[in-house]
Amino acid sequence: MCIECPNCGFEDAYHDGVNYVCPNCGNEWDDGNDYDSDLGEGQVDYVRFDRGDIWAVLIDGDEVYIDSDEVLDHYSRHRITRGLVNRLSEDLHSETIKYYLDDDGDLSLDGELSDYI
Ligand SMILES: [Zn+2]
């Protein structure tokens, strides 16, 4: 994911778990998300597909919902197949993803698949 520093415009700032940090000028700033307290992150172990829903299973056992339409869009496919789920699982394996608690009480992927793959 590309984060631009508001101070110097450098485009490769990173998140240290609390704040964004710019390696260019040393600026640190809050990520400004209202739902920040609900945000979590974790490393993906594998991807699970069940009854039309796709879940990223994290190493700690949490499951994060991924919108299946977004998966289809990302891979330019028309339907979810076992092969596609396997490919997504490989692509996300060991990636650290961010998630938030949605209105239904499910952990959902924060941002888009292209932020992580
Ligand atoms: Zn900067």
C-alpha cells in the first residue's frame, strides 16, 4: 500500500502499528481512521471458502471476511472456483493484512486486495 507523507510528499511511508512514519523526513502522524480502535492486523495462514463466502484465516486463528466480488474483480474471473481460492490462498499466504469489525460483527478486510497482493 502506498502512503504519502503529508509533510514532504514521499510516497513510501509505513505504519508502525500506531502511527504512520515517513522514512524520508521522519514525520509521524496518526492514520486518522475513526474506526482505528477496531482495526487489527494479522498474518494470513490460508484462505477458506464456504457457502459463497471467502475468509482469510490468520495465523492466530481469527477469520477475516473478504468480499467475493472483490476477489472476482481482482482476478478478472466470473465465478469462484477451487483453483481461484487456492491461488488467492497462495497470494495472501504470509501477508500481513488489516481488518476491522463491520456492522454485522464480522472481521472484514480493510482496503482492497490490491493493497496486499
Ligand atoms: Zn516525509
